[in-house]
Amino acid sequence: MVGDRRLVDRRRSGSPRRRVGLVGALLVAAAMSGCAAVPSAQPIATPTAAGDTGPAAIATETTGPVATATAPAVPTDTSADTPGPSASPLPTAAGRALRWESVTLPAKLVAAADSAFVDAIFGWSRGYLAFRENVDSGSAIPWLSADGLQWQQGRSLDMTGISQGAQVEELVEGPAGLLALGRAPGCADDGSGCMPQPATALWTSVDGASWSRVDLRKAFGGAAVGDVSAGPKGYMAVSLSSDAGAAAPAVWLSADGQSWRAVSLSAATFQDAYLASGTVLGYGFLVAGRIGSLAGWDGGEFPSTTPAIWWSADGAAWSRVTLANAAAAPQAQAAITTLAAGKLVANVASWDCSCSPDGDAQAWTSSDGRTWKAATSQFPSPAVVLSDGHQALQVVSSNGNLTVAISSDGFKWAQVAVSGSGPADLSDEAYGPAGVLVEDSSGNLWLAVIS
């Protein structure tokens, strides 16, 4: 099964709803005097970790339009506005080669300059999903592909009664199938910055073609959901945090994505907590965010926030983990990236009065989610890191061409030699059984075939 981030998570920024592309990371922009809003990335899917009972890799054999993988997969999905981890050239991965294959899309999926439609692409264990969304009517139709090349249309998502719209921002995969989160376009300004909109809809699906709507009021009692995640132990949702809001942080768990139960959180453990995202592993749960508020910013103060992570083995008892020498900043927020073979990385995005986001200044690694060790080198933004269950991947630029860089730990990277022509740029990406699927700025799709 696929893990989480956000598989497949893509909260978007940049364009009306793009941040890491169309499937993506959490948009949290700093509202600082004289500064433009700057997005902050977050992690995505959950690869197999030490102690997990889940599978370790994505199967490459598929049959039919939405084939069942021979072994459940763990793609991770986050796209980025700008590819590449480094300004300096990366070494070449020995014995590996990449060629780009152009995808011929059905007419209904082809982008047009004056189109009212936008597409959100995701990868999962059975292939790929593209949500064709009409920004005028608010309708959303899923398209499915097992190999990234041949696509078939699914059934429209239920949008009944959603007055503000619900563009698909996140897709996560757990034991019972897929969970999709929809948000109203844009973001909400709560006085301290451009915050992500609360979920306006959730849908579940076992095959990606037919979807069932979740009753948000029944499931969450009217509370606002800010993020969803999934993994071997099920599904998790965290409340939408707000510096101007009085609601206490909240976490919910589910076995199927439809029925949810609230978790009791200790007021002392989560005092002044701002929850940004969750991660579900085979052996526990993690929530990442920060401690502290930005509420005093507009008054000329420089509030101090500290990146924070909370851990639970069972979802009931939670403790705040120690991040050695975690630096406070006017805005500092932790995010977790799951790689493979038990590797977890906690990364911090922070801002100061110069409004320069720094996502590489601090990073920690862990194999169990409880004990974290400071990294000795920089980690790329989680917004560009994917995983195939064995290694980390990201799309990078090399001599004017796009290719894929690979890493065993997320810190040391080597790029795959590319032959022939491919996409000129990157606006979205997804990882699935056939490899990395890339959408360029013109709406064309390309599949990276690595041998």
C-alpha cells in the first residue's frame, strides 16, 4: 500500500493551488512586513519503515486499466515549482539511464490555454490518477492509468452542497484504499498569514474510479480538518491550526477513511501547538508542526516559534520528541519525509524578518520516529523528494534537460544520465509503478523510463 503525503500529497501553491505541483505539500506562507507570502513544504507518502509489516517496493507488473500491483506499493508524491536540489552538478549514477516517453492524452485531458480546467496528478500502488477539475463549475472527474500511458475516465466526485468548491489537494493511500482531500481554491488569511483552507470535502475509493463522500460533520463534529495522512496503521487527520483561532489542536484516526474517532490529546503535551501534518507508519504515528504563535506579528513584535514533532505508538498516548538544538525563529515549522528502509527525515522551514525561507538549515534523521539525530548535511526541501520504497528520488535539471536524481538516504544524490528530448520544465510530478510522471508548464505529460 502507499503511504501518505501525501502520495501523494500535494497541496498546491504558486498558481491558484499549486505548491509542489498539483498534488502536494501544505501551503503555509509567512505574512511578514514588506514580504511576499512564501510557501512551506511538507512531506508525503509513507514507505516501509523498520518494523513495518507493509511492502518494500512498487511492483512494476500491471494488468488492465487499473491493475492490482503484484505487491502493494509505496510511492511518495510531491511535486515542486523548481526542480533540483543543488546549484552544483551532481555525480552521475553508474549503470543507470533515463529516457522520456511522451504521453498521448485523451482529448478530454489535453490542456488548452483558455481552458477552464486544471489537472491534479497523483501516483499510487495501482498506477496514476488525474483529477480533471472545472474551476468554473467546481466539478471533478478522475482519470486512471495503470502505466501512465493509457488513461480511462472514472465517475465524477460528489460535489453536492459544496458552495466554495473542493479542488483535490491531497491523495493518500492506506489499508482500505484511497482518501482524497478537497479544499476551496486559494488560502485563508487569519491575520498572521496565508493559511491553508480547511477541507471542504473528503472522498474514499478502493479503485480510484468510484468515490464515496465522507460526511464531515458526522466524522469530525464540525471541526476543521487541515491535513490527512495514511499508512499501514490506517488513516489520520489533524485539525486546521490557526494563530487567530481558539480551537485546541485535534487528531482523528480511522481504519477505513469513512468513520473517524477523535483522539484525546494532553493539554500539557500540546500546549501552544500548531499542527501542520501527520505521518502514519507501521509502528506508530507522527505529527509535525511548531510550538508558539505568530499572532503578535502585525503589532510589530517578533514572535518566536519552535519546530516540534509529536510521537504515538498507538494513537492514544502522545509525547513530544526531542530535536536537538532546534532553533526558534519568527516562523519555524517541522515537516517529516519518509524515505525507505526505516529512514525518516525531519526538516525545518523557517522565516525571519528578511523573509527568506530556509528549509535546509536544520534536519534530523530517525529510524523509529522517537529518537532523532541531527544530520551533518543539508536535506532538500521535502516538496521535491519522492520515494519508490527503496530510495529517494527527485526531478532535477541537468544541462538544460530534466532527469531524475536518486539517493539512498536523501542527503547524497546522483543523477541518472538522460538521452533524447523530454519536458522543458516541471509544473507537477507523480510517482507510480511505471516511474515518475511529469507534467510540464504546457500541460503535456511525460513518463521517465529508467533502466
